[in-house]
Amino acid sequence: MVLGPDDACGPGALKVIDIPEGTRPRLPATWPGLPLLIDSPGWQPVLSGESVEIRVAFPDIGPVAEMRFDGVTAGLRVNANLHAPLLCVTDVFDVASGDLGLPGRVNR
């Protein structure tokens, strides 16, 4: 999922980004059809010691060589209105980098 700030979720909080009405971004084949930048591919992470490995194939959306990421465990609050926003990040339990610095890089 793609997250961005939205004070409707709370001061300084994040939400899953909406796809604005009338726009048609490139989306992966596993996109669930919601007007949100979220995916549902069924990935199987491999946990080993202090590392997490996720093998991701994006043949339908092109190269992702510049992608950066971090690991976060958190809750998602689901609101009744689709764009109120629908999914807010709540109750952040842990951030792998400690500071959400997006240290993860694509390893080809």
C-alpha cells in the first residue's frame, strides 16, 4: 500500500492514498479494484533472524529499481466513508528502521 499524511486520521497521521476520481494510474494485475493505492498479491514473506525477504514481481507495471521501503507493524482503522479517508494508520507498534527512514532497497 502507498501511505501519505492526512490530518483527518489524526495530527501527523498517515492514510492509504486515494486514487482521485477520473484518474487512471498504472496498477498491478493484483489490485483489488478499490479506489485506493493498495494491492493484494498474496506475497509470502520469509522471516529469518532480523531480516524479512519478500520476492516481488512487477512485470505489469515496469521497473521499480528506485523503490524504497521500511517495515512497519501497525493497525489500520477502517472508516465508514470510502474517502473520509477509508484506511487510517493507527497504533504503530514497531518500525524496522526505528525512524521510518525507508532504508530498504530493491535487490535485483
